[in-house]
Amino acid sequence: MKNIKYLLIFLVLITSCAKEKKEISSIKETSQELEIATAYKEAYKSLNDGDPYFAAKKFLEAELLFPQSEWAPRSALMASYSYYLQNYYAEALLNLNRFLKTYPKDENLAYVHYLIAMCYYETIEDEKRDSAPLFKAKKKFSFIVENYPNTDFYIDAKFKIGLIDDISASKEMYLGRHYIKKEKWIAAINRFKFVVENYGQTIFIEEALHRLVEINFKLGLTKESQKYASLLGYNYLSGDWYKKSYKVFNQNYGSKKIDKEKKGVIQQFKKLFD
């Protein structure tokens, strides 16, 4: 009987301790949730008040307070966004790449990739500067187009790719014109051909075709010149660059008086575009 009595007392004590530990754990968890929610709201308020750098620090603090909470990835993402708003692109990229490793299955991955692309996009400079951000931004926007076609970021990613192609083409055109000034004809031809072959949808395609007409004609490569002239005329008959290419073959184009011989030359040139 004594043994049974002691056993009952022991069981009561164990049950009481377990219950007490569960209550303490529950209280602790509730307290942590409240703490991280408070930190998140404080960070969000700082962001709305126009202090994104302080907000980023508070969001990161919120993430560290309870890393297993649903607030953690949200806080990490908002910290990156805050850095982005402050133009701290290096910090934003560092945090976003960490996010991909830490939360690889998060529901907001499309936005993470989009923000990475935007960080690269914002650092793109003119045609005389480094091209690395161009390639990185295009690669990431292309990733979004291929992997997240049903998101809000798809259309803007497609649009940004078009703008990036325009900038990339402008760099090639800048180098091509530079080689023309230096009379490095082969190097110039290669640049303009690259534009024709890779950036045919950009605003620089007409000029690139004209430059190929111009340089090949100058080098005595008449057939090659005619090939590009035909392409230019077929696609951009009413453009100003077409008129300039026309003048390459007919130096008197634009004269008020056109005799029969000149008309014959013009007709011959027009055949290039038929």
C-alpha cells in the first residue's frame, strides 16, 4: 500500500511539473511572438516615417528575435526592401541572397528575385561604363520571365529586358562609332553586326544597318554593302537612315534638278530594295 501511495504521489508530481513546464513554454512563446510583432511594427513605422536605414536594422532585429516564426522571412525581406529604398544596393543584395539560402521555399521568392534584378538594374550606367550590371539584371529578369509568368512581376520584367537591350545596343553603337573615328573598319563592322544579330528590336537597328552599308561601300565590298542596304530599305523604307544609305550610292541625292542619267542611277539603287 505504501508503494502504491508513493507511486501516486510521484505521478501527481510529474504531471504537475509537465503542466507547469508547458504553461511556462506557452507563456514564453507568446511573449516572443509579441516581442517580434512589436519589433516588426516599429520597423514598419520607421519605414513609413521616411527612415529606411533604421527600419532595415529593426527588421533584421525582428528576424533574429524568433527565427522560426513566420515573421522572420517577412522581416528579412522588408529589411532588403528598406536597403533598396535607401540606395544601399550592396547591402540589399547581400541580404536577398542570404534570404534565398535561408528561406528557399518561401512564398515570396518571386519578389525576392525581382528585387535582386532591380538592385542590379538601378546600378546600370551609360554606354561608357561597366556592363556587368546590365548582364546580371537581364539574367535575373529573364529568370523571372521563365519561372514566374503568372506573377505581377512578369510584365515589368519583360519591359525591363527591352530597356536593357536598348542600353546594351547603345554601348555597341558607341564602340562602333569610336572605331570608325579611328578607322578601325573591321572592329567597327563587328560591333554593328553584333547589334543587327542580337538587338534587332532596339531603336539602334536602323543606324547599325546604315553603318554597315557605309563602311562596306567604303572598303569596296559592294555586294556586302548592297545586302545591308536591301535589308534597311525593306524594313525601314521611310526612315532617315534609309535616306542616308541611299545617298551612299547616289551622292547627288537631294538635288532639285535630276536629269535622266541621275534618274537611271536612282532606279538602279531602288532595285536593291525590291
